[in-house]
Amino acid sequence: MSDNKHKAEHSHEEHLREKHLMLDPLPRGRMNEMVMESMMEPPTWKFWAIIVVLAGIVAYGLVYTWAKVIAEGLYLAGINRPSYWGVFIVNTVFWIGISHAGTFISAILRVFKAEFRRPFTRAAELMTTFGLIQAGMSIFMHIGRVWLGLYWLMPYPNQRMMWPNLHSPLAWDVLAITTYVLGSTMYLFLPLIPDLAMARDRTTGWRKILYKTLALGFRGTEGEWAHLRNAMNIFAFAIIPVMFSVHTIVSWDFAAATRPGWSSTIFGPYFVVGALHSGMGAVIIVLAIIRSTMKHMKYFIRPEHFDAIGKLMLIISMAWAYFFFNDYIVQWYGGDKWTQILLHYHEAGPYGWMWFAMLIVNVAVPWAVLWNQKWRSNPLIVSIVGFLINIGMWFERFIIVPVTLTINRAPFTWQQYEPGAEMPMGIGTMAFFILLYMLSSKLIPLIPVWEVEEGQMAHEFKKFGRETVVSVSELE
Amino acid sequence: MTESKVVDILAVFADIGPAADALDQLRAMGIHDECMNVISGVPVTEAMLGRPAQHTNVPRIALGGALLGFSAGAFLAFGVPYMYPYPIQVGRQAPISGPPSVIILFELTMLIMLLSTFLGVFLDSMFPNYRPMKYVTEVSDGKIAILIECPHVEEKKLTDALKKMGAESVEPAEAQHL
Amino acid sequence: MIRPDEIKMSAEESGKWGMVIDQDLCTGCQACVAACSMENNVPFVGDAFSPSNGEVDINYGRSLHWIRIERFWEGEYPEVKMTPHQPMMCQQCGEAPCEPVCPAFATVHSEAEQLNLMVYNRCIGTRYCGNNCPYQVRSFNWRDYERPEPLPNQLNPDVTVRRRGVMEKCTFCIQRIHKAQDAAKAEGREVADGEFTTACAQACPANAIVFGRIDNPESLVSQLAHQGHGVKHLEELGTQPHVTYFKGG
């Protein structure tokens, strides 16, 4: 009898161990080996084939098409009057949205000590940095005189002592996005230093030179750890308001304008939640791909992680639906003539199908699927949901930018928008993002091994009466 | 006892417990905390090892950066509008308008604070540092290394003592290229 | 910091130059559009087409006119009635929504002339001003437009020729304002009412457009503007436009 009980308890422990990475410790040396192997595994021909295809798309979409647009003018794109902003801005908002997931996972979950974050903070943070590169490029694609854009927007005077106009939401954007790009890149780099040192100790040849240079001479002395810990703490807290400010300010580009459908006070939080919605969807896709294609990643990234992110996705989907409804109903009750026409155009105009598709994939699909723990623990199912959410969120931005711009207070100018060169350029940013990610997965240890080890040190089984439970100590 | 020679030893331990015990015993042997350093692959806190808290300037540098950033923001928001020979009017907004100033102050404070936090790590840890250093690669495999750099101690005696304390290996530390 | 007594509800109190347009007189002949294009070196969009949908640029919201004649239809078919022609150009708002949104100070308010200026050299083409203009009277140079010979000989030397990637809009013919002011200054007098006018007003065969000083109660334009039944477009937005429209009088 008691033997059976003992067995049952043992299998319960086994079950927990299988489920949770933090309870399934491996020696540090073994984990290092696994991460190094997954990174240095010689790429297959498929990998190179994908790289070549992506590079081709980048060369056509980003290099050739953009060069043509710069040389000949923006007529190649589909923007017109009144839709002065189109898919370029949609893509900017989209990529900034994607980048929010990285900060959410590596800062908010770190601050709140959510242990499941440990193995994929870097994968998410890498998405932030690469996503912001695409967002930055998308902004400059849309500028009429891009050759002047960058240095005339930075806050220093030009040769005639003119500073940028700090009344403009676009100038706030420049400050906010610069802060966010630099902040998140530094925040990606700081926790990477110990892993670079680990990689330095285990490589030879050009990789040794690379990691030696990047690891900056980190040994892991008490002082180095203390400075690093302090800095990461400051970053984790400070980058959260920066993240919120970035997407809020992006939303103010719209909300601060005198346009029906744009001038909405709820746009700030609505955009932040929308950003997290698409970002979580993107993180889950990235994790599913990493898990299924890279060696040893099934040990680090487990169904529990998809389960945890799936829960977040469900909550964020509800929050998004709440903000959408709030935004919609207040504008609708407002009864402004132009807003009425605009809302009708949203649903019944030529892009009405997008409006309905957006609601289905952003709300109905996640709610129908993610309530079920089995489904949301399945990488394939959640990544399909994540993919759909990303399409839905792109539609949402498309409706907010060019579709809303179509309807204004000067009906004589109403003109439907049809994207042109924006599409190859947008697909180019997508290809560039994937390309950067694939190449960096061969150069950067994607799993923060020291963070995983720290977490495994903190977890242990504890008995409360007859039940074995998991107990986590606070090491920091 | 030879006065001139500085004993320089690197002892590797498998776990936090033995390393902490060893540190206690070394201290009992009369080796000052300042002569010892611990190298580890995970952030082992000073409290776990019973070591004095590390001094770090990072928060101070961050605070300095925040103040600098706030001043830079204040300059942009409140100083720049007065630098023009004539007032530049846009949409009949005041040259200094409240809400945009808040945004500028916030973003610049955060930007320079984050930059100086990052810089603080470099300054405090003396990064980048590519000179030869005393190190063993086992550290990144989770071992804990104690680095002792102390005059007035007999090398042999110390080595034996460390071995007795459970050190996996005790070797004279040599600076090498990492 | 605005004190309540500083809030001005109508543009007359703050403006300098203004315009009155009588839609009942307008015949929709487009002479103003042509004259404006000549005066201000507005390029001809011509039959260039937009690759995104194969549509001719002019049908795809890419016209470059600084002034346009708007027409609307009222009622449901078959009871359709056309409304009077409505010339529409930059309203030279006293509180222009396009100004604060430009990150490069490319569109600012002129203290001296109380006009909404467009500084082409500073424009980087974010097109935010175009989005934020409730009248949609700003145009963007989508490309470098061709000016076949002998059209370059017709260019007005007083007006900048714009290149691709910058916004442009009606300036109330500020070059004519300056010329008249210079001439008056040389003779040591004030600019007289009706001494000069904008290209559109000059070209209008029906005299539907009147231009002048709205801060001078004696001027024709302010007397017309004070007739009582004039309207300002989208005045409810608080943009304080400087153009008054008359219709059905």
C-alpha cells in the first residue's frame, strides 16, 4: 500500500520534471554543450536554400525597389491624396508592435519573476531588435526626401540653426524610437555577455575571435556580476515605461491629428495592447520554429512555455477586444457625421472584408482555441493562432491608416487606396527580419544558459503534508 | 616566509557550499577578503558566499545619466525655442508647450539613463579588456573558482589547505589570453 | 498659456490677408486653376499613371493643383441637384493643424503676413501636414514632373520650382504680396486695396474671388466678408480659416 503511494508520488515528481524545464536540471557543462551544438551545427542545404531565397527577396524588395523609389519618387507606391500614409506606416506600426513582445517577456516577466520566461528571453529580445530595424527602415521608406530624413530629424541644429519641431508627434517618435532601439539593443547585449564568454571558452578559429571580442573580457568575477546584475535590474524596470511610451507615441501620430477616426483618446493603450497581441503571436511562431528546427531545443523549449504564452495571448486578446469595442462604441455614439460615414466605410467599404477578418482572427479564433490547455500547449496549433493574429493585427493597422484616411472632411478628395511598391518593400522587410534571425541563430547563443541554470538552482520539490509541490527560492 | 613573493593561486570548486566554506577557512588563515576573488558562471551573490558586498557605481552612474538626460530634455524643451532670432509659430501653439515638453523630458531622461547604465557596466568592469587574465574555462561550466592573490602566505601550505577544503584543482594562477 | 480673453473665435480679428469667394458667381470655368498653375510653377501631372493600379495619376488623387473647383451632387437619384461650384484652396488657417505636426518646421506661420508658409527646402516629405489638413488642399510631388520645351520659358522666376518628395500648397501668391509691398515701400506709402491681387482672383472672369486685407475694415474683402451670410469651411474645428464663402445669397 505505502509502496504504491511512494511510487505514485515518484511518478508525480517525474511528471513535473518532464513538464518543467526548471525542475529538470542538467549539469551546466551539458547545457553549454547543447546550446553550442545547436548554434554551431553545420547548416543543411535547406538552410542555405532558404537564405538564398530570402536574400533574393531582400535584394529585390529592399534594395532594388527602394532604390527605384528613391530615384524616381513615391509615385511607385500606392499612396495618394487623401491616403498620404499607407502600407509603409502600417508596416512601421506592425514591426514596432512585434518588437514589443521581446521587451514584455524579458522585462515585465523578469520584474515579476515569471520563471517560465528564462529559456526564451533572448529569442524574444532578438526579435525586438530585429523588428525595430525593420520598423526604422519602413519609416524611411515612406519619407519623400529620405536622403535628408535621418539627420534633419535628430535633435541638433542644421546649418541655419533650425532645430526639429518638437511640437510634432513625429519628432516625439524619433526620440522615443531612438530610445527604444538603443535601450533594447543594450538590454539584449547585457545578459548576452556571460553567454558570449561561455562561447569564447568553447570555440576556436574565427568564432573564438568573434566571441572574445564581444565578450569584452568577461570572466565572471564578483564585481562583474554585481555590475551586470545592477544594470540589468535598472534596464528591466526602466525599459517598461519606454516600451509603453513608444507605442503610445506611435498611436499619437494618429490620435493627435484632426481626422475622423483618428482623434481618439483611447489610442494609446489600444495600440500598446495591439502591439503585445501581435508580438506574442510572433514570439510563439519563432519559438515553435526554433524548437522544431534547432538541435536540443526540445529540452529548453517545452509545451509548458507555449501553454504560458498561450494564456498571455488569450488575456491580451480579451484586452484588445475590450479596447477595440471601447474605441468603436464611443466614436459611434459620438454621432459625428464624418465618423459615421467612416465607420460604415470600415465595415461595408471595399476593405470591409478586412474588418471582419480582423475581428475573427484577433478575437474569435484565440478565444475559441486558447481556452483549452491541450491545444495551447501544442506548438503547431498556437503558432497557427499566432500567425492568424499577426495577419489580423496587420489588417487592423491597415484599417487604421489608409482605410481611415480615405474618408475625411473634404469629400471631393475621397479616393480608395491600393498599395503598390509598398508590398515588395514590406515583404522585403519581412524577409530581412527572417534572414537576420536565421543568421544570428548561428552566431548568438539563443538560450541564456546562465539564466536557465540560475532558475534550475532556485527550483526544488517541497513536501506539504502528503503532497509534493514545486518551490522557488528568490536568489536575486 | 618570503616577503617579496606574491602567492597567486586559483582553486576550482564544484559548488557554492564548499566554496563558501573554503572562503571562511581562508579568512581564518589570515587571508584578507581583498586578496580573494570569486569567479563564477552564474550570478552567485556575495551573501551566498559570505563575502562583503561588492561596491558598484552602476546605479550612481545611471542616476547621473538620468539627471544629464533630464537637463538635455529641459534644454530641448525650454531652451531651444528661445534660440531662434524670431519666434517660430506653429498652429498658434506656445513656443514652450506643456504636454510635448513632458514627452521630451521623459524620453531624453530615459535614453541617457539607459546609455549611462550601459556605460556604467563598462566603466566599473573595465570592459573591454583583452589583456591576459587569470581564468579557467571550467567556470563557464558552472564551477566556482577562488582566486587568491596574497603576500605573506606560503604557497605550499595554502595549496594543501585548499585541497583539504574540497577544491577540485589548485593551480598557480597564470594570466593568459582568454 | 491662453487666457480666455485671448481666445478669438473668428479669423478677422487675427488675420491680415483674406479672401472672399462667391460661389453663386463661380461658373466653374477653371481659369483660376490654370492661372494659379502658371503663376506658381505648378507642374502638370499630365497622363502619368500610377503603377499600383494602372490608373492615371490625376484620377488617383495625385493632382497637384493648388486650387481646385469642387462639385457635389445633392439628393438621391433621380432627384439629383448639382451644388454651386466650390473653389477650394489653402484656407490660410489662423490656427493651422498642418503646422505643429511637421517635424522639420517646413510649414510655419508667418508673423508678418499672418499666412501659412511652406518652406520647400526644409520639407522631408513625411506628408503628415497633408494628413492633418481638414481641407485636403496640400499636394505632394510624387515624382519629378516633365516640363517639355518651351514650358520652362514660362516659369515664374519669383517662385521656387519644387522637386520630387516635397509638399506644396497655395501661398496666397506671397510673391505678389511682397512685390506690392516692396513697390509701396519704395514710394513711401502703404499698399492700397486692390493694387494687386492673387493669380486666381485676377483670372476669374466672374470676379467670384476677391482678395485683400481683412484687417482693414475699408477694404473690399472685409466689407464683403461682413455681409453676414458668409461661411467658413469647417470652422467648428477651430482652424480659423481666412477664406469666406458665399452661397445662395
